Amino acid sequence: MQPFLPLTALLLTAAPAVALSSAGVRGSELLAIQVAVAETGDGTTLEHAVILIEKGRIVTIGEDLPIERGIPILDRDPEWTVTPGFVNAYSRLGLDSRAGSEFKPDVKASVELYPEDDSYRDVLEFGVTTLGLYPPGTTVAGQASVIRTSGKSREEMIWEEGAYLKVGIQASSSSKKALTRGFEKADQYEEKVKKAREKWEKDNEKKSKSKSTKKDDKAASPPDDDDKDKDKKDDGVFVPPAPDADVVPFLKLRSGELRALVAINGAAEYLHFLDAMGEEKFEWHLRCPITRELDLFYVKDKIGEKGCKIVFEPTISVHPGTMRQRNLPAEFSNAGADLVLIPRDDDVGSHERWREDVAILMSTGLTREKALRAMTLAPAELLGVGDETGSLTVGKRADMVFFNGDPFDTGTKVVAVMVDGQFVVEGDEQ
């Protein structure tokens, strides 16, 4: 077998026809990559794919596309398969703090981030380019932070704050109160704003009448500069009182600026969440660990009708009280839920085995397209960065993982990882 060459040694100068160019685009800003297969993450598979990258983003992707003369080419067709970078949307990797049932909706998971932790670079080796770190806690725990595993400092790693508000729901009245409490505080704040606005409007009305009277009295004489400055100060705009920090997330839920990820343990907790939510309208998704006694399948169709995302580990379970196996991720996906898969455990080894565990689900009913989406685009959307990453789509960041075969075959290895159009991992091709 030929030894694996450094990526830089594989860059050649293209000589074929003109196709992948745009006016004014030339030279080292461009890179064309030719691979055997590109699985885009949005359900499309391209054979003999060509991907053109400019300034860290995908500008063209297609099958058997000719490349303009002068554009550097990395030609690994027919050896490589490429997918989007993997996204773990629900992780505590590298974090070790603990929390109880405290109400802390304003806390960000990034306060715990320690960039020097080797685990981030370790999972990057397995193709995980993006993580959604969530804060600890069993009720309203705080907000998730999106990080880039390729970064070397806090500034380079932290991508987005407030990806979702993590809410824990248990089958108890106290658990429900934690969620309703947040919206009650939002109601109190909005009432405070309403009263402050009414007072401001009344004061302005009085000022207007006073100014009108003064103008009548001084109609014969023009206003001096002091009068003009005073008029400008009176013509202000209403400034609402600042909300408390723990109220802001609930105001953002109502406005659509923030989504909730609701952690439940079964059907009863799901029903308790719906009851606690009441008439409130906001975007929410579900996280449920798969256990031997999980009974969430009883509300599978109701959850499917919502079309929300549901976060599962890639685990085959059994029907409670029996030995009959169930592929719950496939069942919920087929029912209409948007599946998000995460590693079975929050350690480096589980990230390495992630593809193999997902392959087991594929062998028992989960389609390949939904499996890959559940590791790429769906979690990116859950984190609010689906417009930037998660699929090999024109305009998105060039976050890609290259394999020396089928990504879901046992023995297939990651041979390279690209983030923002730059190779950050170069492995040994066997």
C-alpha cells in the first residue's frame, strides 16, 4: 500500500476545463477537493464529488465538476468519503462542576470552560468539530454554550452563547413550579414596564401642555438657545426599566430569541411539562436518556406530531418487563420527531465509538440519511448554528471530516478534519 502523504504534498495545479470559478477569484484563496463520495448531511449523497472552498466557506459542490486551471486541487478520488463535521449538542465534556435544583436561568455553561483540557482536541481527532455544552442542574439550570473544539483559547473556542435554556422536568409539583416561576417573573416585569410606560406618557402629556402654554405666552418673542436645548431634552423616548438577569431568558423564550431543551425521563414527565407550559408559546425540544424502563413510547405519536427535536443516545433498549428489543431513536424518527444523536457517554472514548454505535441503530431500522443528519445538521440546528455548519452546503463553513471508507463501517478511520477551510487534523491512512 502507498504511504499516506501530508495534505500539502497532495496539492496539485489543476489543468482541466473552466467551471468552478467566479469573477475575481483566484490563487491560494481557493481550494478544490475531489473525493469519492460526499454525504452532505441534508440527505444528499454525491459521487465523484468536487468541493470548492474559498475563505473558509463552501462556494460550490457537485458531481464530476471540471475545475478552472490554476486552482489548487486536493485529489483523493476514489479513496476518501467526506461528511460534515460532527456536532454533539448535549455535552459536559471537560466540565466537572455539580449543581442541584437551583433556579439559575442566566448562568452560561462557558463559565466552566477550560481551554487547556486535552479532551476537546481528542474528540476533534474523531471528527467532532462543534459541542453544545450545557450547565449542570435538575430544574432551570442555565444556558448552553456552543464551542469549537479546534480553538486554543476561550475567544477561539466560544462560538455562541445562549444556544438553549436547559430545563429539567420531573413528575412533581415542585419541578413544574421552577418553570412556571420563570414566566411569572416575566409577567411581573412586563407589568412593571407597562406601568412605567403609562407614567412616562402622562408626564410627557403634562410637559406638552406646559410647553404649549409657554409658547402662547412667548408668541411675540423667539425662543433663546436655552429654550431650544430644553425642548430637545423633553422630546425623549421611553426607556423601559432593566429586567433582572434571571428574567431575561424567559423574555427571550417568549420573543423567539431563545429555545428550551427540556430534560425528561419518561411519559409522565412529558405530560407534566405540557401542563407546566400551559398557554405559553415558545420553541422547545426534548432530551430523554434511554433506560431499560423508559416508557416514552406511549407518547411517541404525540411527540412526533409536534415535530420537535429529541435527543437520544444511540442505544438499543428493551420493552419494559420483557426482552423484546426496541430501537427508540428510529421509532421516534419514523413518528415525525427530528432525531438528534449524542455519544452514549460524555467521555473521549464514547466520541470515538459514536459512529459505530449509530451504525448499530442503522442495522435495525434507522435510515442512513437520518442517522447522519442526527449527528450533523439536526444538532447544529438545535444549537442555533445550522445556518453556519452541519451540512455541506454552499455558503456554510467548510467543516468537514474525511474518511478512508464508509464512515459507518467498522475499521473505517478518520484521515483528516477540516474546520473553517483549514486542515486541523491529519491522520495516518491505513
